[in-house]
Amino acid sequence: MPWCEDCAQFHDRSAINRRGECPVCGRVIAKPARLAWHFKILMIATAAYLAYRLYQGIVLLVHVL
Ligand SMILES: [Zn+2]
């Protein structure tokens, strides 16, 4: 949850606009929504890749044993 220095309080992520500005004073307190979206996609892609590698490892084990 992003912290605003000027307001001295935490703001809910849903209360912050796309540019990451505080809903009270307008100070930028969070990364823009677009960056967060890209980060989320990267995390999903990494998780999918690791799951695929795990699957490959299991298939290899099944064939070896
Ligand atoms: Zn503020």
C-alpha cells in the first residue's frame, strides 16, 4: 500500500489514479499503473516458464525411472 509523505498516511491502491498520484494532494506516490501491468505480465510469464521447466523435469524423471 503506497505511503504519502505529504499526507502522512497510507492510501489504498484502488484510490490512486493511473499516474500513481495521491488522491488527496496529487503527489506521485506509486509507479504508474502501466508499469505495474507490465511487471504483472513479466511475473506471469516467469511463472509459466518455471512451471513448464518443472513439467519437463517430471517427464524426464518418469522416463528415466
Ligand atoms: Zn498525499
